[in-house]
Amino acid sequence: ENYTRAYPYLLKLHCLREIEDSCNLLCQPETCNSRVQSFADMVNTDWGWNSRLESSGENTSASINIITTRLGLAQIASNTTIEASLWLEAGKRARKGRLYHVAENSLSHAEALYRRLHSENSSSIVDISTSDHLDISLSEVRLQLAKIKHSAGKSTEALSMIEQEDFERLLQSRTEDEIKKSLHKMNQESRLEMFARVALQATEWMVESGLKSGSEVNARYKLLNTIVPEWERAHYKFAKYLDSVLDSRINALISQSSAKNTDDDSVRASIIVKDSLCQKYILGAIKQYGEALRLSQKHIFQALPRLLTLWFDFTAIESSDEILSNQEEANQLIVNCVKTIPAISYYSVLPQLISRIGHV
């Protein structure tokens, strides 16, 4: 038998093994609270549910089957917290697999359970971290539901679901001290990561829908880089935005000129020499791509070739007083990239480097 034909049976064995692991614990004559805690401890340690689920890969139907089995076990164990987290995980995976009806149903279950837990905790004395965790989980549910709305073409509705008054207040902050105080409080409550994820997603949708001006979008990305300076995705998305704005501006300036061929490199070069804003976008994109590659190799096949192309094309323009200082700055940014980006990364762009050397 080949692996593809045997996979459904391996999946069933996986589910049976998890049922077998749970039976010994669930069949013990313990008090309800004791069993709930023991079940949670085993899920997070000995059974390794998270790593087992990751081993199922990107196969949505396989992961949903495993999660469904676990949901039954969590319900038998009367562990509402784990049950809610499983519904949330099922919703996320179903959404990524484009099973939107399944995702929406799962996320609705998760939201109802988290709200019930939140209500129960608010009426009793609980650890603050527990309350914060529930708030973060509810924010995650809302974000996933908003992504489903966005996938259905309802961008405005999606944005309204994740609207952040806190982020808007930070944008309006007059001093760095105000921003630092707000960030310190979020960090203490473990909400900073979720806050940044929601803010970045909202910014991407605003760019896509054209709901904010260029200066407002720039301010949002810069604030995100201040909030989470070590987050690769924020730097990469900022670089992509600057890159797209650069391309749009060059095309707009070419259309206003008498040039007929917009793909002519000499025409693009003359536009860049004359326009300081284009030069600013190039330097910004190079810097942000470099930061993203320093932090992670997740987008290496998109970021590194584009970073080198921007640098090669910009520094290949004949130097003049209008552009020389910015070309030198671009060279310095690349020197920093060579020092900070792992050397092995450059193997992925060897053909591009060799081609460029051949044209020198």
C-alpha cells in the first residue's frame, strides 16, 4: 500500500491512540475538579497534543477529524477551557482550508464557551492572568471571524469587527512616554502580541480597500515597528507596502510625462533621479526588507530577491548631486544586511547575483 491510501487508516489509529491515552484518566473515580485539572495537565505535557496535531500537516480534513475526537474527550472530562480552545483551533484550520461554513460554526461555539467562562470568572475571584487569557482568546475568535467576512468580500464589516480604539489613541499620542506607558501595561497583561496582530491585519485591509491615506498608513506601520520591533511580519508587510507605493508613483509620474514606453528602464531611472519621494520609498523598502530577513527566513524567496533588485537598480543609475547621497545610504543599508542576514540565505539568490555580475 502506498502512503496516500494508508493515510486514512493512520489517522484513525492516531485518534484511537488519543482515546486510549485518555481512558485511563477519564475512567478514574476522581472528583470533577480533580479530573478537569489532571486532564488539562496531561494535554499540555505528557500527551503532546499540539505537536501531534502539527504532524498532520496542512491537511484540513485530517486535522479536523483529530480535533473532533479531542472535543469529545474534553466534553467527557468537563474541561470547558480546552473545549473552547479546540473549537477555536478547528475554526482557524477550517478557515485556512476555505471551509468557511465549518469555520464560522466552530468559531461561534468557541466564542460562546469563552464568553461563558468569562462570565463565570468575573463573578468569582480568579487569577488576573486567567482573565487576560480569556480576553486574548476572545480577540482571536473575533479576528478569525473577521477574516471570514473579509474572504466573503465584506471588508468594511470585517474592519468594524476588529476596530481598535487603543491603537488609534496611540497614533494620537503626543509623546513617547505616553506610548511606552500604554505598551508596558499591555505587556504586563500579555495582550501586546494579540494587539499587534489585530492592528497589522486592520492596516493591511485598509491598504487593500484604500480607506486610509498614505501618511496614515505609514504612521500605522511605523507605530507597529515601535510596538513589536522584533516581529518579522510587520517589517515585511511594511516593505511590501512601500514597494507598491513606489511602483504606483513611478507609473503615475511616467503617465504625466511624454514617455510612451512605461517599461523602459531609462525612463524609470530618470523619474527616480528627479523625484526625492521615490528615492525615500526605495531606501525605506530596502531597510524594511533587510529587517524582515534579519529576524526570520519565512519570506526569504520574496524579500531577498526584491531587496537586491531595488539596490541593484537604484545604485546602477548614473550618480548625480540629486541622488548620490541616497545611493551611498542604500549601499550602507546593504552592508548592514550582509552583516545581519544569515550568510546561508544568499544561496537562494545565487542565480540573480551571477546574472548581475555577468552584466557589469
